[in-house]
Amino acid sequence: MNKLRFSRASLSLLAPLLIFSALCLGPASCGGNSGGGSPASSPTAALVQVGFVTNLSGIAPASLRSFILNVTGVRMNPLPNSKNTATPSETSGKWVIIPVPTATATGASPGSYQLDVLAGQSQMQVFNSFGVKNGKFTTIEVVLDTTSPGGIVPLCAGGSLEGCIQYPLQLQNAGTPITFQESTPIETEQHKTVQLPILLSANVVSTPSGPGQPYVVSVSASAPADNASGFVATVTGKVSGASGSIGGARSHLRVTAELGGTNTIVASTEVFSDGTYTLFLPAAAGVGTLYDFYVSGGSTTIQATRGVSGARVFPNTTSTVDFEVKGGQTIGGFSGQITDACTHQPISGATVQILVPQSGDETTDCTVTPQNCVTVATAETDDVGNYPLPGTIVSPPPIVHLPIGSPSPTPYVLMISAPGYDSTLSQGTAAQNAASGGTAGGHCPPSAGNGTCNFSLTTGYIQGSVNLTAAQPPGFKTTVQVFAENFGTNQLVSTLPAPLTILGGQTGLGFTLNVPTHAFNSSAAQNFDIFAEAEDQFQGGPAPFPGHTILAQSNVAGPPTACATVASGLFAQAMDCTGHGSISGTAGNNPAPPDAGTTVQLFKNNVALAESAVGPPTPAPSVGNSYNFCVPPDDSYTLQRFETGSPVATPAAVGAMATPVATSTPCPSTCFSSGGGCPGTCSNTAGPTM
């Protein structure tokens, strides 16, 4: 179910494909980290920013839960031109490669980027910004992963084809390059950023004949008819005050755009030697998208701002954001170790963020109102709790490339968080030794000695148990993950560090879940919504959605103090294998027609389980104002419509769901019902109009 939602206090829990659905106010993956892990290019070079929009044919988009293509790169070639009209060969030495940014290599194989075909019909997905030589490029090629070009998860459709499981994707012409020629060449020029929008059209040629069989798909590329202006906003500006401060390859000035109030980088571009920059940013039609912007790098101070004059950006608009910095700064940073205050053991996967006030509002105290500040650097801990993770000579960790004199005289604010722990905020000043391996660097608080930026996080514990309606057969197992959300919200704050494994012959297991003991940046007690879902398999492989019922309990009291344990009696209901199922429906025109900010959330026992984007894709052809969920059959679900994150209208009950249709043995799933038989082939349930 991939139920991982954004919460600033639980950043390391994020699932990439869901971050953007919550914050771009549309389908998942509206953008990627543009250039965050790519080799640095010359600040005087031309820059190309690649973005994808998509088109889908041969199948109804509303019948699919997901459709992913794994992109491994984009290539450009100056041929054909007026002197040489031949189409370039694949081995031509004139190809210029725009690679996958390391930070967004989230595909099935290392070095691939997951392009969401369904989301791409309504939003541009930023691929990468990359420095290239000056010139004109006419032939564009998109390279897909040849081993694993993608995958599709359909909804339940009846018949013999199982839904809500992953099917492989097979290219119809796997050996044919996906190329097109620009009618007007892409012209790169020194001190300019050029947008290269690409329309990827996917046509489903044939559907699988059974589980494990592929969808056969043909993929073509072309230039979007409107140059994709209806999907993006342009932000440009100038960074002044840094003359002569641009250093070597590791210290170029960059302007970075993050989703507002997060540390989720959508695009980042270098500042040219004349101080100018340009960003092309995905923007939600009708409601706009809020971004934080900051300039960093070189030997300059850091400046940050929220929004364009505090406002959202909209498609087909151009806005200006200028920065004033000071050069000649001494560069340093922070490093250290994060540990558990209760067990004194290191915490792996903890996050350290550097917060600064917005430009012009430097009096803001980020320790009091961190929500009004901007994250300008992030680091995570390794297996022994040390931060930052190693970078490279070309791309060092941002947290060790901070001006010591900035912001002056106010110190930096560090926000330290980890799933299941109380977040903490601390002032600190950077130190020059922070990049030394295994050495703590920085002064935390500023009056402390160097090497004092180690932190301990407090936590508490909730105990419970997960029980099955019947033991699985010998040789089989049921794996279950337990999640905790802040009460009454969709904000995930904790999961078990390792799922429970209930072996064949067993009927249940107990668990202890780490949870925060108070609300973020507050002393108020914390209650939680807690749910558990199985990680079932199908035909011997992992299935993306469970076949067991989901256990959910709302408003569970948390531990009263740090290191305390609460035996909450979770869960009274037993988990049964009911098989896969899906719910699909449409959003109506009440209180208004759906837009890019419309979503529908799925609840069980008042606990938020999943979210589906609804808004119509504009300017792409409409795929219908549909929502859908893959969940096991249950009569306890309710749906709630949201507009830009706020609930509207009245929650609606789904009612009794369609039960799976009996299937012949052997059972393709490791999920067995209480009677020991297979749940069967899943069926779709028509949900209410929201």
C-alpha cells in the first residue's frame, strides 16, 4: 500500500511516489531532484533541463493503479543538420548524454528513474538539469532500462486476471531507439538554461494472458504540441554580491527549489558567471504550487525565500526571484552522531536539517517557528548513527559546505528527527573540521566547543500484538508491518524497524513500536492512529498490496514520558486473508468540479490508510475525474474528499466489497483464508461519487 505520508518530523519515512502527490496537489512524482547528484558542470556552460509529460492509449487509465517506465538517460545529437542530413547512428560520437541524477535513481535497477505515466498526463516530471556545450541539437533519444523497462499494476477487472499485483512491461520493439527530431532545434547558449520537454506516448498493445505475463507496450517520443508550457512555471532571477566568489568544481553557486515547507528538492540549477539563473518548475493547474528557494555554494552566504513574493507559482507564468549574497566566506559544516536517549544505541536513518530564516525576515527564530524557515541542507545517518553520509569529490554533502559566517550574527538551527522519536531543535555554528571522516564538527550550541554536534533523541513505546484468524500452513509465513500516525491526521511518524514474521503454524506475534512522546516542538501529550498491514506475496514474489485485512485502531494513548512503555491492547480484531480487491469511482462537482488540488482519502475505523489524486489533467486530454485504491475486501472503509488538503463534504461509506472469485489450485498466493483455501481472483467495487 506504500502508506508513507509527509511529516516534517518524520522525513526519513517518506515514500518518493507519495511525497509529491500530497504536496504538488496532484498525482505522484510531479518532479525529481534535478541535478542533486550529477557531476558539476562549468558555471559558464549552457544548461539543459529535461522534463517529461506523458500520453497513454490502448487502455483506460482509470483501470490502472500505476504505470511506471524506468528511464536511464536522455541523449541529444546535433545531426541531422544543413551539412549532414543523415540520421545519427547509435554509435555516433556526437551524442551528448543527460544522465539520471543519483539522488533520484529510484527505478527497479540502479541508475534508472521511475517515470509515472499516469501522473505525467497532468504534470511535468523534472528529470535532470545538465551542463552541455553550446550548439544546436535536433535528434533526441530517450533510453529505457533494457532489463526492466517498467511495470503496471491494474485494478481488479474480474475474469481470470488478478488485479492489484505487479505485472512486467515488455517493449514491442525493444531494439528500436526511442528517438524524434525537433522541428526547431534545441539551441544551447552560454549563460542560458534551455528547457527540453519530451512527450512520451505509451500504447498498450496487449494485456497479460495471466499473472506473471507482461503487458506489451510500444513507446514513442516527440515534442509536446504546446512545448509543455501548460505544465510548468518559469522562475528566473539574478544572484548579486558574489563577484569573484565562484570557486572550483565543488563550489558552484546554485539556486534550488524545494516543495514549500519541506526538504524535498524538485529542481536545482547552477548560477552562471553573470549571476543569472533559470528554473522550470512543475506547477499544479488551477491551484498552483508553493516552492521554497535558496541560493548556496561557492564561498557566499546563504539566502532563502518562500514562494514568489510568498505566493504559489502557476503554469505558463514567469516570475522573478533575486538574491543578494556576500562572498569571501569561510566554509565549514556540521557532522556528528545521533543516538537513542533510552538505549544509548545509534539511530540509523535519522535526518539532520539546517534551517535558516527567509531573506528579509532574519529575526525569525527557527527554534520557535521552524515552519516559517527554509531547509538549506540535509544529511542522514549511517548504520552507526554518524552523519552525513559520504559524498564525492564532485558532490560533497551540502551540510559540510556551509559558510561559517552565515547567517550572521544568527547561528544556524539544526532540526534532528527520526521515525518514532521526538524531534529536537538546536542552534549551532559550523566548523571547518566537519568533513573529516569520523570526526564530529560544529558548535552545538554556539557557545560549546568544537565537535559537540552529537544528539540523543527521546522516544517511548507502545506494545500490542497482531493475530491471524488461523495459522498459515507449514512452510509458509505472513509478514506484517505496523504503522503509527499522529492522531486525526495523515502524518506517518513511525513503523517497526523490521516487519513481524508470523511463521506457518503460528497465529500471532507481539510487537513493541517506538513512538514520539509529545507533539513536535511542543510538550503536549501525543495520541496516535495505528494500523497494521501484511506484506503478502503472489506467485512467489512480493505483491505491492496486501491480501490480508488491515487492522486499524484510532486515538491510541501514547507513552506519558520518555522511555516509558504503554500496553495498549492493540489489536482486538484478527487479520484474515480475504484476497486482493480494489475500489474505484469518480469525484462529482460538489462543492466544485475537481481540480489539481482534489484528492480522496480512504479510512478504516477513522484511521487514514491511503490517498488517491483525482483532479483533471490540464492541458492533457481528460482521463476522467477518477479515484482508485487497491485494498483487501472489507466492509469497514469510508471515503473522504479533500481540497488542497482540507476535508470537504460528508464522508461516504464504501459498503460491502466484491469478494474474490474462486480459482483453481494450486494457489498462486501465500495468503490463505481462515478455511485454508485460496481467496480467488479479485473483483472491483464501485465506490460512491465523492
